[in-house]
Amino acid sequence: MATLTMRGKGSVDELAAYLSSEIENSGISCEKVAQTRRTVGNAAVCLLVFEKYYWRSSNRASLTVLLTGADGYVTVDAVGAGGGAGVLFRFSWGAEDDFVATVESSLRKRGFA
């Protein structure tokens, strides 16, 4: 499992659209499988879930991205999981890290830290 938390300026809706495009374009086998958006008080929350097939591990990895925003700032939490192969060993060849790295590089382009 791989995790990432970053924060920066922007809106949840704009950033969700941007990340969806960047992540889905990161590989031919990558697809968004779910998206949910909620408003809680003055905060917007968006949950994105992606799957990607990794040939090197012969398995699918999932990427869950949670965007939480208020007052012009957005916090992004990303969790990559499920890229391991085998029953006893969850050796993933770095699939989860690779999936989360896509989010990190995309956010850094937008000035997130």
C-alpha cells in the first residue's frame, strides 16, 4: 500500500476534473470506476476511485483519491492498494507506489506540496 497527502490552492471540482484526466491518461489500462461528490457545510468533498492493470505484476491496482476543500484550499489524500500478486506474498513490483506517484507529479505541476 502507498499513501500520499498534499495541499494547495484550488477548487475541488476543478482539481477532480484535472486529476481524473491525468490519472486516466497515465496508462491504456487505467479507468475511473467511481466518483462521488458531497458538500458538508462550506466544505466540498470528492472521492475518486481508479483501477489500472499492471502487466509486470499481472494484477490490478486500485487508487483512491479523496479531495477535501474549503476557503480556496484543497487537501488531497491518495491511497494505492491491491497491486500484489499471490496468496502468501503481496509483492507488487511497485504498482501501488507507481499509481500514487502519478497523483504526486500531477499535483506538483499545480503547485501543491
